[in-house]
Amino acid sequence: MYRSGLLILSPHVHSQKLFSLLKYVSNVVNEKLFLAIPRSPSDFMFWKRTATLCYTTACKVCPSLNVCLILPTTKYTKPSVKFDIVISPESEFSPAWILNEAHNINPLYGDRVMYATIDNSESDLPITDDQITVASSDESHEDISRVCLGGTFDRLHYGHKILLTVGALLAKEHLLVGVTCSDLLSSKCLSPLIFSWEKRSKIVQTFLSDIGVQSKIMKIVKLSDKFGPPGYSAEFDCIVASSDSLDNCKKLNELRRANGFKPLKIEVINFICSAEISNEYKAYPFDLSDLKLCSSKLRFNELGSLLKPVNNITVNNSSCSPYLIGLTGPSGSGKSSLARRLEHLSDQVHVIDCDRLGHEAYIPGTPCHQALLSHFGREKIASPVPPYAIDRGLLGRLVFSDPAQLKDLNSIVWPEILKKILTVVKEIECKALEQDRDPKRPVIIIDAAVLLQARWDEMCHEVWLTVLSQTEAQRRLCERNNLSPEAASERLARQASAVAEVTGGYTWFEAGQYSSQKSPIDYAHVILSTEWDPECSQYQVEKSWKALQQRLELTTTTQ
């Protein structure tokens, strides 16, 4: 298997043959595939249609492969495009011609050529040429040289690639790409899971470089309002947009007219239907049920999946040693309900409710109770009558108005909760050891809102994090705890502030934080959400549990 490859195509390639070629190549290349069509027409509509054909077909055949169609105007001055193998349709081109074209793209490439043996049977062909449609116009494209386009560009998919490719084909002098920043992302589905602006813009830049756009003509900027620079600068000729963005393009042109600028030509592209690329979920939630491929669905598809390697430093491979999963997230995000769902799936799963352990730590007569009375003063935080039970209302008003007092409280209570956690873990391990034969490795879910703040994630094999929109979290708190909206908002704000102190940046709810290295999302191995109906939550839990069982088999068989 090769990491990267270059597939040489004929200008006359059709959907059936391309489907078969990509199917073949997907068994040879596993990361990045460059497509090149040497000596092809320079006609814009030919390339717009070809890009649509290539990316739509790749979306069906090899959705996990990073496919990049090299532009016809590319003039390589250095081997910026690197590949491990050159592939060509069998007997269609001579070896010398193929290598000459490959060396035009990367002069440092060797001399290995692989010929694709393909089956042209139409039995499994999902598309035909007449199904590849592109929006067209009678207008000439000759006078277009300065092009703009914009988008979120999260989880760069084949629809994005068509948009960017069409923009690059039109841009003779300048291509401006606006990448939406967090100010415009808060209303998007699973917005905290959107990659940081820095990562998204870097991915866009890499793709444009891969297809041959010269750095001197491209510029990537933060898009902090829906119009961006084209609304306030006369220099642009054209905007490239999807059909569902037409209304906003028309409003942009109204703004340009008001500012005395010439309206932009609007080049429309058709996006790809999501039904063609993912059957992972039986059904999307209603708000994601339309057919268009979008980043929201790709984020949704990641729920319940392993997003990064487990904490191998902490992994004990004993078949009886409990596998610890820290489950955390903001209040109202459904941590406890998800823990119960996991517990109901198998007697292998045990749940430690840290909120309940915290209440136990306050019980009169315990060391923690005595330490609290001594530190804060019995008259300030406890009932005036024996056994001097902690008045949580008094204690809360004291510590939440003084960060230093809150820090002192946590330094007393958290170690006591940790002792209780470790005691329960040991008890579960002992019971597993007592089993006579074929013991199942216990899985312990540590349900803790303060998992990250208390650093308990460091003892866990994995961290599972629940995400929820702030609006829904507030609504649930009001309903569940009989709080006013103001009180619920204040509670969530306190929790968010505490998490931001740990991460050094983001709270639970801020959009566009993933991969920023300052995000609670970056701590997570698995992300779940109860934003939708119970069936959706159950599906995520079953998916995550199935994948976890496979990981447990790997850890126990390698001991």
C-alpha cells in the first residue's frame, strides 16, 4: 500500500471508467491521490464539469481518500507535489509518455509505473455521465480575473473541493478565500467541534497548493461578517458559491451597488448529496435530514468514534484491571443518562457517580466534614445544631463569591472524592479477580463534572465528553433544577470559567475550538451529544460501546 499516488487520466475519461479506476486505486493508495489530465482542453466549462465528475465519483468510491485534481494551468517550478507511485489505465499511454508527464509535476520522481487493471462492468456503477450536472451560464468568463468565495470549510469535503477548484480555475490574478471565524459559527450544529480557524485555513491553503494554485495569487482571510472584503472593495469580478448561498450573494451585490461598486458575477456550483457518501447512521436528526453533504453531518458522524489514541501511559493490560473512562461535560449535557445507557448495555460496565460521592464526603463525622468546619468556620457554613450538617446554600454563597475560598474548598473535597473513587475501583477489581473463569475486564465510567479541573482525567484510559448547545443546557437546568434562566446561566458560566482555567482558553460552548490546543474538546477521546432525541443518544452509545469492546480485545490480547 502506498501513502500517495498520481493517477494519469485521459481528457476523454467518463464516469464508468473513472469509477473503476478509483476503485482500483483505493486498494493501492491509502492517503492522498493526485489526478492529472495532461494535454487537456483549457476550456473553463470542460474543467468545471471534470472537477465535478472527479470529486463526485471519488465521494462515492473512496470518501476517505484525499483526492486532488491538479489544475490545467499549473506550472511547477519545484517538486511541491510528491507521490510514491504513478498509476495509469492499462495500455492507454506509453511508459515513456507517462513518466514524462509525472516528471513535469515532480522532477524527483523515479521510474515506477503501475497499470490499473479495471473492470468496466456497469453492475455496481452508482452514477452515469448524464447524472453529472454543473450549473452553467451563457456569460463569458474571459473578463474574470479576481475571484472571491467563502465558507466554514470544516472537515474539508468534496463539495468544498469543487467550490475551491472552480474559484481557482477562474482566478487569473487573485483568489480570495474567506474562512468563517468563530463569530459566525455559534448557531451551527455541534459548533464546539468545528476545527479552529487556524487549522481550517491551513487545510484550505494546503489543498489549493496541492492542486497547483500559486501562493502569490491566493489569500486566505478571516470572515467575520457574512459579506467580507468583497462588500467593501471594488477589486473583485466574481464570487463562486453554492446554490443555497445565492440569496446572500444577491445581498452582497446590493451592498456593492450601494457602495458604488460593480456587482459580482455569480458562478454557481452544485454540492454533493450526503446520501451518496454515508450510511453510517440509520437516520440523521431532523435538522440534518436534508440531502446536501455538509460539515455538520461529518461532525455528527464523528460522535461515538475514537478521535485520538487512548492514554497508553496509563493502560494496564490485565484482563481484570478496570478500564477507566472519565465522562465529563457541562451541567445539563446528559452525562448521567449516557452513563446509564452504557451500564444497561453490559454487566461489564460500572458507573461511579462523583456527585453522589461528593455528597457523601459532606456527611457529618467524616474527615472531610471536620476539615470543612475547621477551615471555613462552623458558624459560617453549618447548621447551628449537632451534628452540624453542612448547609450547602451557605457554603455556596461563601465560596462562589470568593475564588480563593472556592479553591480552598476544592482542595479539601476533591482529594476525598478521589479516595472514594479509588476505593470503588479496587472493590470492582477484586470482584473481577474472584471470578473463576473467563473474567470480563471491568469498564468503569467515572461520571464527573470536574474531571478536567480535578485532573482525574490523568488516571483514565479515555476521556468521553458530552457536548450540548448552551441554550439547551440552560433550558434543561431550568426545568430539572427549577432555576430561573438567570441562575442557570450563572451556574453554566461558573463551570465554563473553571474549565477555561484548565484549558487555558476555551469553555464548553465556544464555537470553532477543536484542535486549538486550548479546548476541552481536545481532551476527549470520544464525544457524545444528547442534543437530539433519545434514539439518537442510544445509537451513539451503542456505536461507542462496540468500538470500545474492540479496543479492549486489543489491549488484553497484547499483554
